Amino acid sequence: MAGGHAATSEGMATPEDFAAALPQVASQSDMQAHCTGKGGLCVLALLDSSRPTHEEEHRAVVSLALQQKEGGTFTFAWLEARKHASVLQVWTGSSGPLWRFTDLSDVVDSESTFTITGATFKNCDQRALIIKPASKSDTPYTVAFVGCTFINNYYENSTFTTAVGGAVYIAGAVDVLFTRCTFAGNGAGSGSAVYSEAGASGAGSLRIEGCTFAGNAGQGAVYVEGGVLVNITNTRLASYVPCASQAEEEARKKAESSKKSKKKKSKKAKKAKKEEL
């Protein structure tokens, strides 16, 4: 995980502390230095400096950054909202999940929602996201994805047919919401796009609203088990594609069935011939 900033009282913080806790991203090189290059999870605040409330909003995000414990889960940065198109790019990853949610307590309380809007997760070869709370909570955290796109992400272990969660893997007491998201071309043995199950921290819920699933390869675009509450509404599921390994397994079973059938017919023929004699 990305290393955090040392917990510092906002009242005692200097301008240098503020700048270090919440650096501004104004270019691709800044994005690399303050966010993507550090790995882990980066909280990128889109702030509009023309708004009358800009200073108040900036201080609020700085306060969150300063309150985070040393070695915490997140790094923080901010981006001028009116210029974000020239800086933000598609999120891509390889050799491991792009983002891993295990503890949100540093930046959000259990009654709040951590929301990611309009992001694209693409070409991650060991899933795009893992959402797995490390500890139990009386009130599960909520993680929401709004208008996000998940393209060509997959998960493959030593046996593809047992791999789960091609784009997103969820386990434990966390409530996850996908709204107006698109999942296309993702793959895994089960839950080719999303896989959700109970974990050590308990069971949570999965809500999918107004999403599209198309061309995902594996057994079920969405796979849920272990007591997870699920609610899917106004969602389009289209063009299911069996994965290569699954097709091979089906072909093997068909061949075995054909072989057994031929063997059974042969026994019947021999028995009939013997009775004739």
C-alpha cells in the first residue's frame, strides 16, 4: 500500500506541511510523482479554485491527509477540476490488482461512502480491484463506483476454471455499489466481471444499478455466494463468451460422455449376441 503522511495536528501544521500532505497535480509528471508512481491507492481531490468555497474544501482534504496515521493506506493529491482532462488518463495495471481496499478507517467513518466516479480500469492481468476489509465492523463501509468502466481485466491462477473475480473481487463486511458502470471483455473462471463472497470480517452487500455487462468470459458475469445480499436492477447482461479453458473442459466432458455411451452400447451388443448363441 502507499505510505501515508505522519499524523499532524492541523493547528500546528505549517504551509510546508500542507503542501507535503496535499501536493497539487498539474501535469502528467506530477501525477506520476504524487500518485500513480507510488503505487497503492491515491486519493485525488478535484477542486475548483474559482469556487467561493475552494479554501474551505481544500482545508477539509488537507485535514484528512494530516489525520492519516503514518504508514497509512492512502496518499493524497489535488487537481484543478477545470483542467483535469489534460492530466487524468485511463487506469491500467499488471502483475497484481490495480487497487486493493483493505482499510478505509483512515479517511472515512463507517457511516460514510467512499465514491469513485468516471474512472476506467483497463487491461489489469490480476484483477483491477480487490475490496476486502481486514477487520469486522458493526456498520460496514460503503464503496461506490459511479459511471466507471472495466475493460479487459482478468484473473488467472494455476487453474483458470477455479479463478474468481476477473475485474473485481469482494470479500467480507463491505457494501459495494456499482451505478451506471460498464463491464466488457473481462474474464475469470467464475464471476468474470464481479465476484462477491463473505470473508473473515463477515458478509456485506452488492448493489448493481443501471449497469451493462457485455462479452465477459467465464461462468457468470456476476457471481455471489456465502450470505452476501445482492440487488441488481435495470442492468443489461449481453453476449456471454465461454472462456477457452471452460470450453476445453466442456469438450472433455462431452468426449467422456460419448465414450461411456459407446461402451454401454458395445456391452449391450455383446450381451444380445451371446443370448442369440
